Amino acid sequence: MLAQGYNMKPTILYQDNESAIKLINNGRRSSSSKTKHIDNRYFYVHDKVQKGEIIVSYLPTVKMWADGFSKPLQGNQFLVF
């Protein structure tokens, strides 16, 4: 976007899975035997993190806004959303 005159800030990607955050930030270095099968093309987000275009940040599951739109919520959590 810089070529078109826009100075873009990094996109923040909120994730509630700490293992996924480690895999995204560290790439194959944090992979275990269970994640060896992941193809290189799935490390697109890792490449974007390395370039500084995406920031992956932890957000607890109870604060995920998408849950209010995709899951039935009970009691107090329903009232929060």
C-alpha cells in the first residue's frame, strides 16, 4: 500500500490459542511431531509477522467478539455481548 501513498499500520490478529500463537511467531522451530505435516503454504501468517505486517496478540476466549455471533451464550456472557 505504500506504493499508492498509504502508510498502513500492522493488522492485529487476536488469538486465544497460545500454541497457535507460538507456531505463528516461531514457525517450524516450535513445531512438534504433531505439526510436522503442516505444509509450507500454511506459514503465510508467519511470513507476514516476520515482515511486520501482522501482530498476533493473545485475547482470552471469553473476550472474543466472534463467539457472540457464532455460539449460543448463556447468562452473564450473553448480557456482556
